[in-house]
Amino acid sequence: MYQGFLRLLLSLIVVVYHFFKTSPMPGPIAVMAFFLVSGFLISRVVVKTYSTSDGLKRFAVNRILRLWPTYLVIIFFSAAVIAIDPAGASRVNAALSWPQSVGGWAAQFFIVGLTLFPMDIYPHRFAPPAFSLAIELFHYALIAVVIRGDAMRTYVWLGVGILIAAYIVIAGLYGAAYYSYFGPTIAFAAGAALHLGYDKWRDKARRWLAGRESLFAAAAVFCFLIYVFAQEIAAVFIIVVLGKASSFAGDILPGANALILYGSIPFACLAFFACMIAPHRSDTAPRRFVSKFSDLSGDLSYPLFLVHWPMLALTAKLAPWWGVYDWRLRVLAIVLSIVFSLAVVYSIEKPMEKIRNRVRRGEPAGQPAASAPRPTPAMAESPQSGA
């Protein structure tokens, strides 16, 4: 039930990391956790919802309807912000600038060109974090076409992901761990592996916890947050105690940051699993409220993840009496980003959900929608889910 809260928390970690960065790790760790969540959820819906002969087609249509309407609204908003003040937008984030080629313009709309092979990102992006969506789309296709919930393929994939991660750590290629199609694959594979044993582990965990599922979820998320922000403490130690000019651990020990990034996956896996299993019944008014609030929180995570940079640029234009680096300006930008995300959820995503429900059931697009309950947390689909 709480997975929506976790997804919103991950988005907020990314936003805070971007606006108040002191060490390089919290944001990438949150995005890696998003990749794990996507690996689980996409594996689950491919098996349980899209396993029929026309499942691949319906899956592709549903992904397009889930990702692109919100994404297009935000990149048009960002393009308007850039048009109003190109210099100010690029000062806030260098990626907020006009593409320099036809391919660059195409990448803004089709997403897949935002992450460049083998490990780079296109420098002009109307939604700067959207390079991670390109990585997600690649793995959506991999799960839907190749893996398809098969246990042997999943474990082979996980093994390959571990080998890739080990090579990246040994070679000190932190950029490949985060800015490539193959570096984050271990997180998606870990989520897919969690899917394989989820039903059995969920039932065992609930019997063992015996009503303490919420406490377990809180403890698991707290452990994850300790891991995320321990990097901030390490940054202070590196700068103040060791007297180093950089807080980037990889500057001192090659591969350290990649190891830290991959080391977050077990903590993210535990936090996500704990949030999924607790509480599992909505038989009282308070629990129904919490369930709906969790769903709304999860819905907010995607637009918030995408819109915060152009919103900061707009806020800097509207409130020039605060400097770009003034904390008050950035707090205001976070508030406005949340308000904007709420508007997108209720004007774009919730109406689109009705169409997506018909696609899930395999009904013709023109057929009146039959009443259907919102998908349960175990079946809910999400991108950054989309980092």
C-alpha cells in the first residue's frame, strides 16, 4: 500500500539533490531505486496483465499512454520557459537549452535519443532528468520481449548485471553505472527477481510480522534513507577532515562511487518490498484514506521528477530579487513544482487512466469503459517509477 509514498520520496530526494547538492550520491541512488521498482512492476504486469497473444501490443500502447502525455506537457512547458529567458534557463541548468540538430529535436519528443551509447547523455534536454526515461524504455522492451517473467532468463539477466556492475566498479567507470543502458541493468534485474518470489515472501512476511507491517515498512525506509544520506556525512569527512577539495569519493578511490551506488540496491529492495506488503487491507476508513493518499503520492512522483528544473528556471525569472542559488527561491520552486504536478495528475493522468484501463482489459478504444477498480499496489504500473 505504501509504494506510492516511497516513489514520491524518491522523487523528492532527486529534487533536493539537484537543488541543494553537497555530495554526488543521493540523487543517483534514488534513480537506481526507481529502476528497481520499474523492474518489479513491469515484470509483474507483463506476466499478469499482458500474457495473451495481443499482450505485447497492449503493453506498448499502455506504456505510451502512461509516459508521453505528461512528458509532452512538461517539455512544452519547459520550451516556453527557455523561450522566455534562454540565458536564465541555461544558467539554472545547462541542459535547458535549444537542441543543435534535427536529431536533438527528435530526441526531445521520442526520449530514446536522450541517453547516448555507450555512456553519455544528450547535452540539451527540455526535461533534464529524462535521460533516465530512455534507460527505462530500453528495459521495458527487454522485460516485455525477452525476459517475460521467465525464472531462468531473469536469473541469467541478474547474473549478467552483477558481472557488468563488478567490471564498472573495478574499472572505476562511475559514469557507466548511471549514464548508460547497461550500467543500471542490475537494478532492473533485481526488481524482476523480486517479482519471482514476491507472492511467497509476502505471505511469509505477513505471517511473521502479524500486524506490524507498517512498522516494518517505516524501519526499512529509514534504513534506506540512512544509506542515502550517509554519503552527505562522508562528503563532510572528505572535505573537512581529509582536506580534499572534492566530495566525490571516486576522486580518492576509483570505483568507490559506483560501489556505493550499486550497494544501495539491497536497501532499496527491502524498502520497496516492505512498502508493498504493508498494510495489505483497506477495510477501515483510515486505511482507505491512506491507500488513496499513497496512490496520489505515487502519481505525483513522475511529473515532479520531470518538471522541477524548468520550474526553478521560471521561478528565478518571476522572483529576480532572489538569486538563483538562494534557498528560498529553490523552496518556492519545489512548492510550485508540486502544485504543477497536481494539476497534471488531475488534468492529464487521471483522465488518461480510463483509456489505459480499457487497454489493460483489451477493450476497443471506442467502447464505453466498464467500471473497474483502480489497480492494486501490487499491479500498479509506474515509470520513475521514472528515475
